[in-house]
Amino acid sequence: MEIIIHGKPNAGSSKATSEINGLSQNLVQNFFEGMQQIKDAEALVVDARNWKGIWYGIYTYLLGVNVKDTADRKSYFALSVVVPKSYYCLISEVYLQLKTACAKYVIGNYISKNGKYLVQTLDDESLFENIVSQVKASFVNSNLEEEFDSKFESQETLKNDVYYNIIDCDSKAFVLTLKKCGRIIVTETEKSKDELLTKTNDYIRQLNQTQIDLADKNKQIDTLNKNIGQLEKELSEANSSTKGKVQKLQNEIATLSTDKENLRKEKEELNDLYNGTLEKINKIADVLGLLKYQNNSTGGNIRVKNDQQTKQSKSVGNGWYDVVPFFNTLLILLLLLILLFNFKGCSSLVQFANVSDTELRAEIENLKQQIVQKDSEIKYLKESLGGGDFDEIGGNIDEDCEITIIQNSRPVEAKDVDLNKELTIIVGKPIEGYQFYSDNLKNADKLKASTSLKLIPRDSNKPIVISYRSAVQNKTNPKNKFELK
């Protein structure tokens, strides 16, 4: 066994019981150069080193960061025990024995209780002998030793990166780690394996809980996906049903529009027939000098006696007045025969002859009421379709496809477009079946949505008209159509 004390009271200083082939000096030099790497106030550095073909177990008790030299600079003090060809098994016992020796012979002799060096060098022989005696006495038959075997791996550079708590340093795991790494630092502040295992168990429990939560979330996601699929199916069926209802309403509107047009024509024909009949009756009355039909303001007819008939009645004698009815009767018969051939057929004449003036007007009023009723039905059906705009053939106009014209990297109005520069037409809401149509555009075949293009007019004196619409031109939405000049 070799015992070495080393440190930096002012400059580097050391003292050893003997020199083992330069190992002592190498050990002192390594600690002097790397003293700042270990940040603990107290630690036992355990090394397994192969020095010139011989394995050594080296145990260094280090007083570190709290130690100052005589000039108040950072320093350290180390007590090392070097054992050739074997290593100690009870590392906790080594830690306690070296800590006891330092507390008894280093503190108060070499270093004050405040951690400041009291000496300039470590050369004092009597103080050193006290430490050596204490260490040798405590190590006699107090520790188990094992010889180095071939499983120890020689390290070119010893690293200060493997730490053990003093509670765990007597385990087989400690020896296996030392064989592989060559250096272990033992402290009282490092977390023990039990603490680490407890945290690991906590992590495992958290992981298991997380996996349970994840599985539950996956089930929820599956349920939501099924609900989404069901909703999409119901929405599709609802859309299909709505389209059928819309088509049915549009068909009813078209039918009612046709009925309305037929009623309008029938009304016009009856009005023409009525007015023509009144005109012919009045002409007959003028010829015969009979009572004449006129339309009054209330819609009925009044009879007015001809002025000429009144005068003749006053001027002729009673005998001639009695003959007049006979001639009037003959003239009426003659004129009725003429009217007979003016009508389209005898049946029409008979039918008309059997219809009174009041009945004819009542029929016309009835037709008017039917037309008003049809208009109400058409209005109701249009409101049922959502109150949208309707074109001439009875259907909704094209949807607003949110057309935007981009020129010079910004949106512009159609009136502000410069035809000498390229532009891009963006269709914000494209619809299946809609496409671009144009007028006076020479390169219309290259017109596509979101594609930059310089428009070339066929006739420079006329504007270019572009629309994005369905196949039915009458349904073009004004918002989807623009002129460029």
C-alpha cells in the first residue's frame, strides 16, 4: 500500500510514502490539472489503472470546491491510497476510513475549518506520519480484497462522468461498472439507485397511464369518425332529397307559368270577342235607329235611344209611325243574315246568341281571378325555393363563384385592368360544370383559372367580355361576368 497526500496550498505540493515507478507523480499531476472538473465538496475517486503492465486500485478522498489556498484562490486537498494487483470490495468502508483520517489529521493542521490552507507546503513529516499511521491502522483486516482479472478494461483517458451514491458502491454493479469505465466518483449527494428506480417506476406508471389514455382517445376518435361518416351519409341523402324537392317545385312553377300564359291568351280572346260583338251590335243599332249599347263606368251596358229616331217620331204622322216597325223587322232579319256569315260558324253564332252580357262579363272576371290565383301560387313556390333570383326559364341563376382578378400581385377591379400586362383570374368557389366563356378574345383557348395570361382582343375597338358560368347562358350571374377595356 502506498499513501500520498497532494494539493495546492500555494503551488502544487505532494508527499508520498514511496515512489512506484512514477505512478505517484502521474497521479498527482492528473489531479492538479483536472481538479476543477469535480464539483462536489467531498468525493471518493475510485480508479482501476494499468500502469506499466500492472493493475492498481487507487482510492483518493478529495476535498474540493470549498478549499482555498493561502492566497484565497480555488484549491483542493487529496488523500490517496494505492494498492497494487488488487482492489477493495467494500468501497463504503474505504470512503469512511479516509474521511475519518482527513477530519482527524488534515482539518486543523493543513486546512482550517473554513477550508483555507494553513501551510505553504505539504512537506511536514510529523503531520504526514500521523495520517499514514491512521490509514494503515484502519485498513488492516478491515476490507475484502479481490485480484484484478482479465475483464478489467484499460483506459487511456479517465473521465469524470460516472457517479455512485455511497449506499450503492458495495454492489456487484459497481464492480462491473469499474471494470468497464476505469473510474467511478462516489459521493453522499448523488441520487441512489433506489431513488432512480422509484422515479423510473413513476415514469413507467405515467407511461402506462398515458397508453391507457391514448387507447381511450383512439376509441373516441373511432367513434367520432363513425359519427362523421353517418352525418355525411345523412347529409348526402338530405341533399339528394332537397334536389328532388327543388326540381319538383321548379316543374310546378313551369306548369303554373304555362297555365298563366294560357289564361292570359284566353282572356285576351274573350275581350276581343266581347268588344267586337259590342261594336257590331252598335253598328246594327245605328242603321236601324234602335237602342244602342254603350259601356258605362260600372262595367254594365245601358241602352240609349237614337236621336234620329226621336226626331222622326215627332215629324211623321201616326199612320206612317205604325208602318215603321214592319220595315225595321225586315231590316233586322237582313242584318242578322249578314252577321251570320261574318261569324266563324253557325254554332258560334248560336252559342254567342245564348250568352247574355252579364254572363260574358262574369266569365272574364272569373279568368282574371284565376290569373291572380296562379300568380300567388308561383310566388309561393319561388319563396319555397329560398327566395333566390329566377331566370326566364324558371330556375335559379348561377351561383356567385367569387371571381378575383389579380394584376401586379394585387386584386384589381375590371375597370382598372391594363390589357398590356398579364393578369390572373382566381375562381374562389369553383363549381363542377361551370367554365369560362369569352367574347372578342383571340387567345380564349389559353384562358384558365389561376393561370397568368396576357389577353389579346380580336377587335381592339371592342371590350373583351369574360364570364364563368354553366351551360345555360341566361343563368349567368352578373358577379361572374366582367368587361375589360
